[in-house]
Amino acid sequence: MSAKIRKLWNIFRQRVSEIDRRRDPESIYYSLIELTGDKWEVSYTACIEINEEGELPEGMVYKVLPSTTYAVFSHKGTVARIQDTFEYIYSSWLPKSEKTRMNQPEFARYDHRYLGPMSEDSEIDIYIPIDPIS
């Protein structure tokens, strides 16, 4: 995990209690990954689900994900090895599946199975937007 992303998560986890409309009191966390440019530049956002749009703490943004179909993959192991899972998804599974990746955000879900970035026993679910018809 890059130092920039680690810092983002540290700050977000310290401030998450400022969000009063959290959908899940146990705070299932998400990382939202959006393509932002022609050269596969990405925007990375640390998130939680909320019940409704409204006032947010300073420095936070509200995002609505479009309704779409997702292929869901589980990554087990350290965060440092998550690139291996993305490599499998994009280099092996996606071409063999004949599915088309939609131009929508992808995200990762961190629930009770996530035991920290260094734990070999951590599990993270990765959601890749796909065209359901392809």
C-alpha cells in the first residue's frame, strides 16, 4: 500500500465517527477506484455507506454509484499482494470470460474478514463492473 493511500485511510478512520448517517454501525469500509484519464490514471476514495445524502464533514464528498452488474472476486492475503488478484482479474479471468468491463467505478469491500494490511488471513472483496449481456 502506498504511503499516500495509507495516510488517506489513517485520516479517514480517525474521522469516520463524524459521519452521522452511517448505514452500518460496524463501519464496513470501501475503497472506490475510478478511472480519470486516457492513460488509466485513477482516483482513489476511502468510503463508507450512508443512509441518505446530506451534510458531510468538511473535506468529505458524497458519491452515488450507478446501478450495474459486478463480477465479485475475493482477495486473501496481505494488501501488498492485491496486485496479484487484479492481475488475475484483468489478464486471465476477464479475457477468458468474454465479459466486457464497463466504464464505471470499481471498488473493494473491507468487512470483518479484513484483519489489517499485513495479515495473510485478511480477505477483501473486489467488485469489477461488467456488461451483463456480453
